[in-house]
Amino acid sequence: MSDPDMTPPVPQKDIWLRGLYMLLIAVLVWLAQMVLQFLTLVQFVLMVVDKGRPNAQIAAFGKRLGLWLAKAAAFQTAGAKEKPWPWTE
């Protein structure tokens, strides 16, 4: 008996290709975390200088980056078949 919530298994020939994508996305996630840490520091400094007001562009970019990280995590854990950007929009 199989669980109806379970997704069907990935065909054996596609597992290695998915593994390659997972490796590439893992590198992109690492880079995204580095960018996030840098922008966190920049945003903090700007807020100190500008009396607590956050930079709107950094805040908006952070939201988009968070959405991308969520899509990447879903693909990495096989919670989604769709790959994140740059393979899809």
C-alpha cells in the first residue's frame, strides 16, 4: 500500500541528472547566503546612519532572495520538481 501524498519515484536515469542540479543549486544557495550576510551588515549600517530607516531596495531584494531560497530548498529536498531560477522564472 502506498501513501497517496507521496510523489512518484524519480526514474533511475533521471536521478543522476537531478543530483547534478542539486549540487549546482547547493553552490548557489551557499553564494546566496554569503550575499544575504553581506546585505544584512550593509542594511544594519545604513539603518544606524539613517536613524533606523531601512533601505527599501535591500529590503525588497531580501524578500526576493528569501523566496528563491525557499524554492531551492523545496527542490533540494524533493518537495518540488521545479528547479529555481535560473532554470525557471
